[in-house]
Amino acid sequence: MNIRTVETKFDMMKFIKFPWRVYRDDKNWVPQLISDTQALLDPKKNPFWKHAEGKYFLAESDDGQVIGRIAGIIDRNYIEFQGEKTGFFAFFECLNDANIAGDMLKTVAKWLKEKGMEKMMGPTAPSTNDEMGFLLEGFDSPPFLMMPHNPKYYNDLMDNYGLKKAKDLYAYFMDKKDAPVARLERINKSVRKNNPDITVRNINVKDYSNEVKNIHSIYNQAWEKNWGFVPWTEEEFFGQCEKLKSLIVPELIFLAFDKEKPVGMLIAVPNYNLVLKKLNGKLGPVEIVKFLYYKTKIKEIRVMIMGVIKSCRNKGIEGLMYHEIVKNGIRLGYPQGEFSWILEDNIMMCRAAEMLGGKVYKKYRVYETVL
């Protein structure tokens, strides 16, 4: 076995396509678009790399076949905001072999330590604002959009290397038959009566740029104390929102205001993984036709962001937005959904998900070690 750095475009394509070997017999794996992964890793297309650096590695057998991949990531914004010299291992994929996994993790740990890092955490893809963690429980169903999926043995490989749990993340599954519609209606009426200055509305796509500014402001305020959080730069956030613009359903995105001040948001998107599974990483003319056809078959949404700025919590704003997403989700033909991810110790959010009829059906684990 040989572990070497990715040096050429050909090497990078090997890095990107290796998951097809790992998951070829996994019916629940959803291939991501190759073009999306290329853009994610391209410093010219992804503004994340303006404050971060990455080192990519391929593990190869003696006959030159790729048998593993991994990346080391250093995010200077994370280090500054969290006040700790933490680097990340990312994009981990590996055959079921402890020696391969151990050597790859050791290689990244060595690189991070040489760069002055004192702790290694992961997996990420590439940052804590992207896919994070290894699936720990819930292997019997496909992941929702922008959520991880991996073989069960990945967690054994982490334990074997000596990595420890940093945090578990939860995904809640919801079905309309369990939704407390009457209770949400009562909450909605009570909050609106007691807080007449609070309003909730859908995103205005005709004023998308200003709406994204509101969302960015709320996001960086509402999550600033969360574990693992690092603020998006304006360029990163606008880039991500521009990428998602063609996929959003305006009736599933809500902004809350206290008079004119943006104070909360809830963002849900259809579970486009149903479509991606049919495309096998490609997006040519045939795949575009498939996309247009299969997107009409989507019956699930993912509630991926929900937050209220600290000064406006405990006013019932969350309840207003929950009422709207349940009402609109059911009306638009999405009887099921996922609320993810939620930190295991974020008690208030876990209770909210349970109040909405959600049940933990997937768990993800983030690992760490001192270097």
C-alpha cells in the first residue's frame, strides 16, 4: 500500500470517483453530482478556500488501484472564532481495512501537526458548515439531501485508530399523521395575539439578494454559540444560496420579523436525493430530463435550518414557523420530512422536534483526537 498526495487533475478525478467503488453494493447510497464535488474542491469556485487550505491523499494498492481517500483541512476562520488550533480530516472513504484507514488518518494527523494544529476532528466535507459526521445509526434508509451516508464499519475503523467521540448529531423523521396540527394552531393564535409586532412570511424570490442578506444576518447571530460553529463569510453564504436558488420552494422558506428587524428563519427544501439517486453523478441532457421527471415524485422535505436570534427567543417565534412549515408542507404534497441535524445536547431543539411528532431515526458521530 502507498499513500500519496493528489497532484494532478487526473488524481483529483480518482479522488472524486472512488466512492463508487465503496458503495457499489449499497442500495441506500446517493451519488453526488461529480460537477458539484469538483466545484466544492476548486479554489477558484468555492470561496471557503480563501480562508482555508486542504491537502488530499490517495491510498493505493501495489497494482495502482485506489483503496482509500482522505483530506486534511485547516480552516483559519474556525481557529479564530473557536479559539482552538483544530484541523479536520475530511472526505474520508475507505475499504474495510483497519491498516488502510489507520495509515490515512496518521498521514493527515502528521500533516496537521506540522501545520501547528493541536487537535484533529472529523469527518467534514470540507467544513463544519457542510456534511459532517459518520452515520452511526439508521443504515436502513437513504440519507436526505446534504446529509452523510457511509458503511457501518467506518465507525469501527475510527475506534480502532483510537479516535474518541466529540459529539453526536441527530436526525428526526416526521410524518403528517403524527403532526400536532391542532396544538400548533393554538400556539399560532396565542403568539400572534400576544406579540402583534412579530410577523412571519415566505421568502420573496423577486428580492432574493436582500432576502439572502437577512438570512445571513440571522444565521450568524442565531448559531454563534453552537458547538462547532464558524460564521459563513458573506461570499460563501451568497454562493451557497445562489447554488440552491433553483432548488428552493418559496413556500417552504420562512423569515420572521420583529417589526422590521429580521429575527428568525426556517429553511426547508425538497429531498432532492430521490432525484440524485437516479442520475449517478452525471448531469447531461438525459439526466436533466430525469431530474425534471423525478422531482415531481418527491414527497419529503428536509428542515435544514431553523433559528431565532438570542434576544427574541422565548417569544413563540419558533412555534409560528413550525405551524407554517407543517401547514405548507402538507398542503404542497410533502407528507413526510426530516429535521436535521440537531446536536445531541441541544435540549430545546430536540424537544421541539419531538413536539412536532419527530422521532430520532438516524444518529451521526463526529470524532476527535489530540495531536
